[in-house]
Amino acid sequence: MISDVLAEARDKMNRSVEAAKDDFGNVRTGRANPALFQKVLVDYYGTPTPLGQLSTMSNPEARMLIITPFDKSALKEIEKALTAAQHLGASVGNDGTIIRAILPELTEDRRKEYVKLVKSKGEDARVALRNVRRKAKDELDALKGEIGDDELARAEKELDAITKSHTDAIDDALKKKEAELLEV
């Protein structure tokens, strides 16, 4: 019973850490990265569809991304979605078969904004970890009559250790992303 609660908490925390790292990856640094554009939603035949499912993306230059849609009829919608994605700040050009998205040079102010954004995402991930911990702690407390106090105390210590290791993983990823953003 205790091991099931701890295993479930560990699994959910692992997923929270991976989601945080994925979110950090979607914040741009100095180079155009296709991952920045993966989650841009395009209105494809009335359905919001991630850009990564509608096209291939490559970056031949540091600040340019070439987007080649699988369906040429979606070109205008993709262009509209990229233009609407304010967080990217990309200038978008369409030549009839491909779309070129050119990202502006990062200014110091823009880098600081991105650092704030990443810190906010990091705090959201820590909150998610605390919520998982709270739920697991409640489940352990519900087992109080079935298990001894020593086992419960041991399980709570292990839960705290799991939480700390996952929080440290988020903090490490946050520090790496901050350093990457502030690097000129």
C-alpha cells in the first residue's frame, strides 16, 4: 500500500519535471529552434492543430526557421497562426510553398523578460510537485489505522526525499535555462 502511494507520487512528479523541462525548451534563446514553434496552434479545417503535426521545420540559419507544410492549402492558416504568436516575435514570409520565420535579435530587456517567464514556469512546476506531495500525504494519512506509526513516519520521510529530488531537478533545469538565456 505504501509503496503504491510512493510509486504513484514518484511517477507524477517525474511527469511534472518533464513537463517543466519541455516548457523551458519552448522559451527561445539566441537560436531559432523548431521546438519553439511545435506548440503553435493552427486552425486546420476548424480544429486547433499543433504546427508540428502539419509541417516539417528546419533552421538553415541561426535566426531563421523554414516551415514546409504537408498540405499546401494550410499555408495561409499557418502563416496567420505564426503571426498571431506574439511570444515568438517572428517576422513571417510566405513564398507559396514554404514559410520563412525570422526571429529578431534578442535584446537585453527581452532576455530578462524570458528569464522572468522561465522562473514563472519553474514556480508553476514546483506548485505541481507540492500538489502531488499533498495528495500522497493525504493518502498515507488515510492508511493510518492499517499501518504502524513508524512505517507512516518512514513513508513520509521517503515522500519528502522524493519531493526534494524532483524540486532540485526543476531548479537545475531552471538554472541551465537562465544561463542559456542570459548568454550573449
